[in-house]
Amino acid sequence: MRRTGTVRPGLQAEVVLSLGLVMAAATVLLAATLIGDNEGRLRDLLGRALLAESRELPPPETAFVQGTRWWRVVTSAGASGAGPGEPVGLGPTGEPLDPETLALAEQSRAQGETLLRPGAPWQAVRFATPLSVGGDVAAARLPASASLRLRALPLLLVVGLLAIDVAIFTAFGASMLRRRVVLPLRRLGEAARGLADGAFDARLPVEGPREVAEVAGAFNDMAEALERRTSALEKAVAELRDANTALRRARVGLDRAERLAAVGRLAAGVAHEVGNPMGALLAFLDLAARDPGIAPATREHLERAGQQGGRVRRILRQLLEFSRPAQMARAPLDLAQLADEAVALVRAQRRYARIRFAVERVGAPGLALGDPGAAAQILLNLVLNAADAVRESGRVALRVQGAPLELRAGASREAAAARRRFDAVECLVLDDGCGIGEEDRERIFDPFFTTKPPGEGTGLGLSNSLRLAEEQGGALECVEPPEGWRTAFALRLPLAAQPDATASSCEVRSDVQGNGVQTAAGESTKAEH
């Protein structure tokens, strides 16, 4: 399950932001260092230039820095009329001395040192130097525009260069990070999501730096290990499913065998307890019917009673055969011929007159190996059940063809039909009647289970048919019907002889009286009634 939540910043953005902050801090420190160095060099240069000009006090037009104002600050009364001890500024322009410059000049006289006060970049630069010890002082003031030009422009140049440096460093770092780290991590994430979705063939290219290559190699090893383990697990699950299917079939067979054993014991008891009295009853009825002195109506009643008693005796004999099956004589037999005979017996009954019966021979299935009587009884039961399912007007088809005796585990009938060689002959009994419900498919071969209304079926037909088919080494199954049909039963018996290669590919036979058609080789005709 993929987690969803708050969107987190990407690794590239986080690392680039961190690198940008570090580079900005380093740039600020470097800029402060460069600015400090520039200020020092500017103070030294201006100090030397102004100290050289202090001897001449040039006018602003010819000064080293154009626009510089010079004054000579004296403390003795002179031509200006200043009193003793009052500083007087005498300059070539006659401009009065401003208080800040005057204060700097007094400080220079008191300390006996040359002083330079740059101030802010947008303020004027002031300079003062003693001309004599304790005597006059030369003072100068540079215009604010000159200060801004000498100090701000280099500062802007340094800041611009450093900004370009930060941009280039960030772009290069982002490019390297994306190519070397982010893209490999994205590929790893996509491959991991594909692995979670079942794409075990996902692999990563082992390239790039050592750590990235190691991660890609480890992921590929993990994917291969998961693929092997998943394949082994799927194989184990398939084997377990086949084993469960076999166990389920074995359990069903054991349950059926247990029920058949119980029915056999019941049939043996019924045959033993009821058979002898019924035989005696039939004997007395036969003796009574032989009496020449009885009326014709009474004789008819006795004959009918004998017929019903014979029917009861036959039922008891079937139960006895079910409990103790007789030995079968297995011989080559033609299932298509037996299918024709079964259809003829069923069609003769009036209630099935409107049903369309057909017998098809697909290819050259050959002869089956089994007991003709038992095989005929199985086909008769299947055709009767199919006819009862369609009742009024419908279709019943018997299709004889080659088939595998047993399907492989998990194989479909379509895949089995594609084989070139078969080891059994199959007769499919198809009808388009009401079909069989899913809830009844597991019980249709159980003894005494029937879906017919009460009084119309005993529930022994399919169970006896299954027993007879297995005793002949064959199989009887309820299979998935082809398209257009509702129910399909498949009777398979072992192959007795190889089919004739020169036989027709599809031959249809029908025992419709007056309408039967025998097709020539290569034709495909179905006779229905």
C-alpha cells in the first residue's frame, strides 16, 4: 500500500537550498573582507594624496579629488582679525569651515596626528593634518558624490561578482546533484514501485558513483531473489492446489464408496429378505393363472399382478447386482453403433416422439474396449435422462470421438482435444433441456439422488452408470457443454484399436426409420427427427 500524506520537499530542493544558504553566508563573509580591505586601501590612498595636497591647499578644480574643499585652521589672530585661541578656517574658496571638519582639525592638532574620517558611503570624507606642532592644521572635505563614487561602486562590483558566483555555484551543484543523486533515486523509486506491483523483471543500470552503483546492484540482487522466491512460491501454490484437488477427489470417491457400500448391504438384505417370498408369490400367481376354471377377467388380473411382481423382482435383481457386480467380459465395441441402438430404443417411446435425436461420429475414433451390455446400459440411461430433460421438443445429440482417458491436472478439454494421439473413445451425450444447477453437480452421481418429480425416478441410473464405467476401466463425467447446449455427459472407454487413417473425417449416423442417412467420406451431415 502506497502511503499518502503531506507533500515533502524533494532532496534536490533541500540540498540546493542548504548549499545556497552556505554559499550566501560565505559570500557575505568574503564581501565583508573585500569591503574592509577596500576601505583600508582607500584610506591609505586618500591619506597619501590628501597629505601631499595639504602643503598647497589647491582649489576644488585642481584637487586630487575634484571638488575637495581645503582650509587652513589657525589659532592666532591674523589678517582675519580672529582673537587668540579661536580656530579660523582659511581656504582658497572663502567657504566657511563646517563644524564636523573643524572638530576633526582640533582633534588632529591635539593629537598631533593625521586623521581621515571616511564616514558612510553617502557622507563626505573629512581629512585633517597638523602643519606644525601645536600650530596650524590643514583640513579638507571631499564632496559626498566623490565618496559615493570611490566607495559604493567598488562595493556594488564586489556584490555583483559574488552574486554571479553564487548563481553559478548553485546551478552547477543542482546539475551535479540531479544527475548523480536525484535521477538514480527516482529510477530506484520507480523500479521499487514496479516491484511492488509484480514487475519482478525491473532492473537498474549499474552506473554512476560507487555508492549509487552499489545501491543499484543491491536492488538488482534483491529483485532477482524476489523473482526466484515468487516463482518457487507460485509453483508450490500450484502443487498445493493440485494436491488439494486430488485430495478432494479422493474424499469424494471415499464418500461415494462408503455410500455404495451401505447401498450394497441394503440391497443384499432386501434381495435376501424379499426375493424368496416374491419368488413364491410369483409361483402361486402362475399356478392360479393356469387354472382352467377361472374367468377370463380374473386370468387377466392375475397376469397383470404377475407382471407387476416381475417388475418388483427385476428391481430386486438390480439392487443385488449393484451390491455384488458381476464380472464383465471386455471386448472391442463400437460406441457409435451402441449409441444408435440406445437412440432407437428411446425414440420408440411415444412421449419422446417430438425430440430430435442425432448420432455423430467425429473423425475416426476407433473401437473402444469394454462390456457391450454395460456400455449399452450406460448410454441408454444417459439418453433417457437427456430425453426427460427436454421433454416436449428439443435436441439430443450423441457425439463419438477420440479423447484422452484422463485429463492432466489443470488442463482444459480444448487443450486435451488438440492432442494428436488419444488413448480412449468418448461419447458425449448433449441436450438443450433445463440443465443442471451448480448446487446439484456434486450430487448427481450419488445413489438415490434425483431431480425428477416423485415417482418418476429412483436415483440409481447415474450411480449405476458411473460404477459400470469405472469397472470397465473408463470414466463418466458431467462436463461443460459446448456452445448451444445446456447439459453434457462424457462416457470414456479405453481405446481397443488404432483408428483407420483412411476413414472419413466426420461421419454422422442416425437410426431414424425412413430418414437415416449414411454420409460419404469427407461429408458432414446430421439426420434429425
